[in-house]
Amino acid sequence: MGEETRREMEAREREVVVGNFPYDMAAKYELAVGVEIVANAFGEGARVEGWAAVLRDLRHGMALAAQVGKLVLMFDDIGVLDESAAKAAEAAFAALSEDERTITFEDVTRAYEEEAEEAEREAAFFEGLAEFIAAQEQSPGEDITLGEAVERRDAGAEEVRKIVEGGEEGDA
């Protein structure tokens, strides 16, 4: 893709619609196929911090959908915000830097990298949980904690390492 095409795509306007439907604070973007990306929060809609988080989450979702371009704030005509909530949404959007209001191809890549890192953290959590469940099944009458299960796993791994490296078998 040529540099000029990239710049043209990144300059395309992407309408972000804010309102209070179906949530107290909702920001939506509709993909060409009729599917909406929605970021939301519950609570007081007149809070700038809440709107900032909603807009940040929507921007991340749009980057994952490779929707490069400049974000433009629009107000929903169905989920109409009261005046204080509208001002808060506008203030949150105005507080975004020009870079934060633009989704670039680099932002798309970064969003996928962030998702991959999160998936790795979640996988590690569930691996630990599986080890915990396995340790509980090995000692059904024993009340074992997750920390103890991890210690047992580490001790077992150390013992296997010693055997593989030709060391002595023994308690770790």
C-alpha cells in the first residue's frame, strides 16, 4: 500500500455516536456491514472521566476492526443525552489529542499486540487454575491452596530438571 493511500485512509472521518442508549454512557461506531462496535459504562453520564474511558475503549475496538481514520463526535438522536452528559462527552472528546482522535495502521498493530499480551496473561491464569485443580484431585482429603499447588509444581519441575541433567533425585 502506497504512502498516499495510507494517508488518505487515515484522514477518512469515522463517526463516533454518543448517547445514553442502551447504556448510561454509550459510544458506538457502525461498520459497513451493519454491525456496531459499542463501548459503554454505567453511572453518572455527566462525568468526563467516564466518557473518556468509554471513548478509549471504543477507539481500541475500532482499531481491532482496522477502522483507520479520524474520529468525529456525533450525538445519537435516539439515546439523547441531557445537557450535562452531552457537555461531559464533548469535554472528554475535546481532551483527546489529535493522535488519540486518529486511528492509524500502527494503532491497529498495537491493539492486536495488546490483545495478544492479554490473552497470554489469561492463558497463564487458566494454566495455574488447571494445575490447582489437578493438585486438589491428587490429594482429595487435603485442603490445598493455590500457592501450595504452585510450590508443588515448581518442586516437581526442579526434580525433573535434576534427573534430565543427570543430577541426583531427591526432594527439591
